[in-house]
Amino acid sequence: MDCLFCKIAAGEIPSQKVYEDDVCLAFKDIDPQAPTHVLFIPKRHIASAAAVNPENSADVAHIFEKIGPVAEELGVAEDGFRVVSNIGEAAGQSVPHLHFHLLGGRELAWPPG
């Protein structure tokens, strides 16, 4: 499979890791949209949130169990942060591998662009 995030998860492409375990990896976004911008990905390839099913949903739940503690460690939990997942090109998903953006460290407008 020629997936950028699968290659990052496998260590074939370097990243600025923030958190890692057997199920997921969190790393700094290369084009940050906020002072804190971290991507959480499952190590197993899942195309998007639209592809979550009973066989892989535990990976997603595990990621969400880690987002809060990582946000705390990064210093954005107290003031608040946003978690976003884009599904499909029209919504801005540029890598077809499920990922969650953790954004914080500044006031985040609503609605988003």
C-alpha cells in the first residue's frame, strides 16, 4: 500500500512524534494551523471515519482515550482544544488514512472554514 500515514506509522518516513503505542501514533502536523496541531492516526490503515466498522472501532476508541491526556501534556486542555476529522477531498481530507487533528493554543473560530 502506498499510504503516507502508513509509512509514517511504520517509521519509514520521519515525524515529530508526540505519542506512540501499539495502536496509534500522534505527531506534529507539518503545516500547523494553530500553535498546537497534532495528528492522531491508527497504525492500522482505515481510510476515513466513514470506514469505521465493528472490526476497527476499538482503534478509534483507543485514540480518543489518548487525546485528552496528550492535550493535557501539551498544555491546551485547560483552555480548550478542537478535534477534527475530514472525510473525503471536498471536506479537506488530503491523506486517505483516518486521522484526527488536535488543534489548540489559540482562539478557534466557529464555524470553521
